[in-house]
Amino acid sequence: MHPLDPQRSRWLTAHVVPLEPELRRWLKHYAGLSSWDIDDLIQETYAVLATRESVDDIRNPRTYIYQIAKSLVLQGLRRSKVVRIEAVSDIEKFDVQSETLSPERHAMGRDELKRVADAIRAMPPQTRRAFTLRRVEGLSQREIAAAMGLAESTVEKHIARAIQQLMKQFGRGGKSARTASMSEHAADLQEDPAPNVDERDRRGH
Amino acid sequence: MSMKETAEAIDQEAANWAALSDRGLSDEERVRLDQWLAGDMRRIGALARAQAIWFHAERAGALGSEVLEADRARRLPVLSRRAALIGSAALAASLAAVVLIPRLTRDATPMTSALGEIRRISLEDGSVMTLDADTRVTVAYTAQARRVTLLSGQAYFEVAHDKARPFYVNARDLVVRAVGTAFSVRVFDGLPVLVLVSEGKVSVSRLSQPRAAAPLLVESNYSVNLLDADKWTPPTPVRHDEDEIGRALSWREGMLSFEGETLGEVVSRFDRYGRNRIVIDDPKLAEERITGLFAANDPKGFATAIAVSLGAQVRAGQDEIHLSR
């Protein structure tokens, strides 16, 4: 399956995109991954789902998506030279169902809409205009170029920027934004011999 | 270990490819894309994610104009010029209304939907009107005509057949006339009026146009963007395939919103959408209060989420999903 297959994209839109913030929180708090490892793992999870032959047989997408993420975490741990026994057992003990109990699940629809709104607010005016014309009004990129008096290649760049902004917004695990300066700081960190639960970093092995 | 490309760099490239794909890839670009994808599994995932998130952003339509058009300062001069034009069109509209349907203003019932809320409203003649989020309409039924005025937002109409009483939707200075059909009309601030027909056909005319002028016919599976009167040349409707129509109207199935309704009531809202009916086998369970926003087209996902939250059990049958405790 090609990653641009529209039907598969619709499935990912319906089942994975809404779950992503919650999945990221889980990867941070229960699997103890660093923020960059989480970004890698999210990409890998999408890759597994995008290249799967069919998704029709997935009866419970939520459980299945967690299973994939979990097995990717375990693979990563097995590949790394130092295996954190406590991390593995944490994951094995963790029951995906219990996460479903959290009340935040109910607020998810609103949270998703808020993420889209935040992404739109963060767009420069021209980009936001192009975004609105494309996604809300349904004009083609060519029609947008005509309507805004821009070159088609410029519209393309605005659309790319809009997509990037949306991806960033959905890449933020918790309610509070992960700022650029924080992730830069994390990038400078060396492996901590006695990491605390939230800042375990497997990178560099 | 060799230097690994960062997830962020991959995301950026994936966003560029998703934008190219959104306008259509050339053969040469396809080859280049496949080469890029072959380099790292994470790129495949990033691209799939980029496109899924891009599709997801269609929901932005539920946000309302204050988010979408936040660059008001820049747009203000344009808006005020348009407001003046609409003003004169509205005057023509009110004159026409007085002649044609004198009771219009007396009987108009306002109906609105809130931000993020989709409302499905059954009208007295059996027609059904679906209001997208943040939409305002007024409904006026008389013995001669059924008339809905779409003040702002978007609505989908499934019109009950009644030759004696034509069904009109007024949007700005446009009048969309239907007999028995299904279509949507959209009035978003700063954008042309969009009319999209999914069944039957409608005719579109302007209140200000000369009586002799022929109305514009829009048939099933066509849509048309209608610019403001000052730019009016009869536009050509654009044809869509079924998938595109379905997607254009997918807001209707977008989300169901509940604020403390009982599970019994909530389940009956789902009944209008899904093929799988939810049946509550426990009367006490049916009294539980539900708050939240749910995908209207996924009753099973809803039932599962509810079951876990309320400590109930789900049993999926052939066409029914049973909830019990």
C-alpha cells in the first residue's frame, strides 16, 4: 500500500490522528521515551499502518495501534545495547484498556478541534488564507493561485507550511506545548546514568 | 552509529510532498518521491501522517470565521466594500420578498448551531435540514412556499417532495429553488456562496437579476461557487465523482455533541447515522448522563468508549450493538 493511498489516509485520519496526543503521552509516561524517540516511534507506527496490506480486519483500531507502538518500543529496547529491564516490565504490565478509563478521552473531540484552531492561529495570514480556501472552501491549488494572485508554486509552499504547522500541533503530546527551546535542550543532553521516569533517554546506544 | 536524520527534518520534507500530492504529482515527481521514501521507513510513516493530518484539517470548517479569518485588519477595506454591495442587494431582496411572500418576516423562526456542533432538524413537511457547526438560519413556511434563509454557515437540505410548495433557500442575494432533492448551501464570511447538489437538481437565481434572465441549473453531483453580484458572470458548475461529494458533505457525519443527555437519548441520535443500532439492555444504564463529542459514524467506537467509562459490557450482534451492565 502506498503511503498516499487516500482510503488508507482516511482510515489513519479517523483512527490514528485523534489518538496521537494520547499515544504520545503514553509513550512518555509509561514507556519513558524521550521526546525525539517519541517522534521516531510515531512515524514508525504510521509506517506500519500505512504499509499494511489491509486495515479491514482491524476490529479494534485503538488496541491495535497501541500494540504496534508497544512492539516498536520493545524492538527498540532489544536493539539497544543496554536493555532497561524495568522499562520492559513497565510496558508488559501496562494494560491499554485502563487508559481508556481516563476522563480526558471524552474531551478528545474538542481537544482535536482546538489543535486545528491553534495550528491555524499560528499560520501567517497568507498561509491561513490559502489553507482556508483549500481545506474549508475546497478550491484547488490552481484556483487559489488565481484567487490570491500568486504563483502556483507559492501556493504550494503555503500549503506545505500549513501542513507542517498542523503536524507540529498534533506532535505535541500534552495539553501544554512542547517548546522548541525545550527540545533543543533535550537534544544536548547526554545519557543520564540515573534518569528519572520522564526523562529516560535511550538515544546514543 | 551514523548520523540519523531527525524526525523533524523528515516531517518537513513529508509536508512538502503532501502539499505536492495535494495539487497532483507528475510522473517524474512520483519517481522522485518513491526514491525518497525508500531511504527510511520513518519517511513512509511521516508522509502517511502528513496526509492523514491534512485530511483531518477538513474539520476546520467547524471552527467558524473568527479563527479562519483572524487577519481582519488586512481584510477590513475589502469587507466594508463588500458590505456596501450586500447592503444594496439586501434592499432588493427585501423588496422582492414583500412582493412574493408577504408573511415571510412574521413567520421566520431562527435556528442556530453552536461551534463544533452539528444539528439535524426535521421540518414540519418531512424535509430534513442538517446545520453545520456555527450556522444560523431562519425557517419560514407558508401555504405557498417553504423558505429557509441561510444567514451564515453551512447547511444540507433533504427536501420532501411537494410540487405545490416549492422549497427555497436564500443565501445573500441568491435564491436556490428545489422541488424534491438533496443539496448543501454554504455562506462563509469572505467566500463565495457554494451550492452543491447530491440528488435531483436545483435552480439558482439572484433576487436582483431581471425577471427574464434564466436561472442557473445545478444538477446532481455538481457544485458551483457563486461570486458576489459585482463579479457575476454565470459560472459553470463543476462535476464531482461520488467520493468527492461524499467528502464534501462529510461534515454532516463529523461529530455528535452531547452535554449531559441521557445515554438513551444519545443512542437515539446515533440511530440516524449508523447502520449498527445501539441497544441498551439495562434501563438504569440508559439513564446515565453523557458528555462529549463523538464520531457520529462510529457507533461501535462510541459504545466501546461508553462501556469502558461506565463499566458496562458491549456485545456486537449482526446489526445491533448491545450495551448492558
